[in-house]
Amino acid sequence: MNSILIKLTGTIFNPSQNGEGFFIEKIINQIKELKKNYNIGIVIGGGNIFRGNQHGKQFNLSKTTGHNAGMLATMINGLILQDLFEKQDLDSIILSAIECPKITNIINQQNIKNALKDNKIIIFVSGTGNPFFTTDTNAILRALQINAQQVFKCTNVDGVYSDDPAKKESVFYKNISYKEYIEKNLKIMDLTAITLAQENSIKIRVFNIFKDNALINAIKDPSYGSNIF
């Protein structure tokens, strides 16, 4: 069975803008469908709780402290996500890069192998366990560990743009090579993540997770969103 790594923004836990519950409920329904045919790994962000770069600066924290707080925020989101999965009869396991034995298991290759063998969704939390690395870089790393053929970078824009999508002059890239992405110094994923993906030939799909059935559309249509390869 093929594997997919899904990088989810922490903002999926925010209430839906139309007031109809939480958007995460729709995403879980899509993941339930995907799980029938794929092994799934999830890297969850923590931006709905604490962003190291943003909130750390606001509190005038050291960068290390800010990043560590951000990694712990992803653990909270992982716990919430696992509980929601259980309510939908989806088997999952939380693997953390930071040791917290009362709550999670540690990330190592044996635990990953066992989880895949048991057909469990793997929720990766706590980033790489080190400050100064983004959850995007973590997503590529975990994709390699589960032998994923591609990474779904789920965000709030339709794909890769040359600049802020709100700007009229911003160019949308349906397909872009790692090399061109790096040369243009684009920002939707950090360059460390792109370089790691390039070195290991991991394809990246970027799309708007808040559109209806985004995950299902991404599976069915290879041209959905933007491709980095």
C-alpha cells in the first residue's frame, strides 16, 4: 500500500467561518476515505496555539524558547486529532520527537514500522525535536521515514505563487521544479524543506485544504493545486 504524508496547518482546528462547527470534521471524513487505499502519516502544525517565530517575537522570547513552545503546541493538536479520530473509529498513534512517555510514543523507525504494519494513521508531533526547523522540513523528514511517494502541503492558498496571492502581479505556478523554486526564493515552504525533498526526489503538492473535498480532489487529480518536483 502506498504512503502519503499530509502536512496540516494548526488553523484547521479553528471554527468554520460559516459558523457550521469546525473544519477539522470535514478533513477527518476525507482522511477516512483516503485510509482505505493509503498508509497515512500526518504532520500537524501548532500555529492555532503558538507560532515560534510570531508569538515568540511578541513576547520577546529567545528563538530557542519560541521554537520549543511551538513544538509543544503541535503535541496538543496531536492529542486533539487522535481523540477526534477515535470518535470516527480511525486507529491512530501519536509519535513525538520530544519524549513525553505519559502521553505519546517516541519517534523511531521501529515504532513507525509497527504502526504502518498495523495500518494505523501516524500523527507526528513536536517537529524534529530541535529548534530552528520548521514543520515543513519535518514533513519531508517524516515522508522519508514512512516511504511516502509524495507530501501534501495543506495550506490556505490554492498553490504556489510568486508573491502574496492577493497581489495582482503575483504569478501562480501550476508546476515548478525544486531548482526554480530555490532560484526564485519562494516562500510557501522553507528552502531547507525543498532542498531535502530535492535530494530525495519527494514530490510536493500544495493546495488549499479549506476548499471542499480538497484531499479527495488531490488524490484523484494529479494537477490539483501546485506541484513541486
